[in-house]
Amino acid sequence: MNEHVHAPTLSERADEIEEKMMHDLAERIASKSVLFGMADGKVEIFDAAAFKAKNPDKYFLMGADPRLPKMPEKPTLIDFFNNRFASLNHLLQSATLALKNGHSEKIVLACLLHDIGVASFIRCDHGYWGAQMIEPYVDEEVSWAVRMHQALRFFPDPSVGYEYPQQYINNFGADYKPEPYIVREYERAKNHKWYMSARLICVNDIYSFDPNAKVNLDNFVDIIGRNFRQPEEGLGFDDSPSAHMWRTLMWPTRFL
Ligand SMILES: [Fe+2]
Ligand SMILES: [Fe+2]
């Protein structure tokens, strides 16, 4: 038996939390936001003051995290696709299908961007997050459609052959019922002039990755160029209402 095994003291526990909440990058300390810890079932915050008291010569990171892919000074949407979106397959396959089905560039762009919330940021309410990120840069109809696909995907529309996805039954159980806010959003969207644009995101949403499909972001560069108002200053630096979201994605471990 190891005589040194003991219940952690309060200060050891604090050190443990501290370690989990930050990463020492030699020069700078990368901070872990409270939200990141919640994914592990913990609501806890890194005690920066206590850490500084013990490590007066250390500083916190206030910019790029060297562990993450480097972003250019004036990042474009394509740079985020390449360096911050964890998976492109689903987005590219959905957009490819929309293109094949002969939809307008607006719909193709909506399909290409519909799940950037999930691909880069957060799953919960991903349609809302994604719509907010792109709102200043796309036609209003595109961001509206991305926002509303969040709700519409839970409701069938036989007029366009859209069934409740089998994948949702597999993922959430047969008894999952959308919450009232989702139902209310669906009711609002159903009577909206752009209903079909949001619905077409669901219709072209590919629920399973086809490993044989050949998809490439290059096929969409022109559509992005014509339909996404890339700010000259770079996404994140143009003072738009969602610039902070792109910056956060660029610098997720910045102290403040
Ligand atoms: Fe989605
Ligand atoms: Fe999707």
C-alpha cells in the first residue's frame, strides 16, 4: 500500500483545477474559458490572481495560441474553413448536393455555411450561432435560412420529400420531442416568405458522410467570392456586430 496516498488537500485541489484550466506555453499561459470546462461537467474558473501570486513572472496569453493553426493577419472565410473548422465534409457534401440539384448560389452558400456553428464553435443552438456569425456578410435570406434550419430540421415536409431524420431517432431516441422554443420558431418560419430557403438546407443536409464522395472547397471559392462580403480588414477586425465571434474563434484561449 502506498502510504503517500491521501485525499487531496484544498490547495492541492486548487492546483489541480489550475492545471486543468490553463496551459503553460512557456512564454504565455493560455486560459481555458468556463464553458470549456462545462463540457467535462465542471463549473469552475481558473483563479488567475492566485496563479499570479505564485508565478509573478508569468503572463497570460492575449492573442494567438501557438498550438493552433496560424491565422493570417487579415483572415478570410476560407482561412477559417482551412484553419478553424474541424470538419468540412458535411458542409461540402451538403453544398455539393445543392449545386447538383440546381439551386441558386444563395441556397448553395446557405448549405455550405449551415453548420459552421457545429464545425467551429458550439453544438447547442448551432443554427443561431452560425447565422449570427455570417449575418453582416451575406444576403439576409441566407442568414435567415441558416438560423431557421435549426428548427425546421425537426419537422417533416412531405411536399419536398423531407422526413424526420432517422439519424435523430438514432442520436436522440425515438421519444425526443423538440422544446417549445423550437416549435414556436418552426411555426414562425412556416409562414415566412423565405421558408423554402431554410427548408432546402434540410433537404440538402447530408446526414451521413459518404467516404467515396469527392468534395473540395475550391469548387465553392467563386460562390463565396460573389456572395460573402469578405471584409477588407479581415474577419474579426472589421468592427461588425459579429466580429468578436470570429476573433474568439481565432483566439479561443485569450485571457480577455
Ligand atoms: Fe444543422
Ligand atoms: Fe447539417
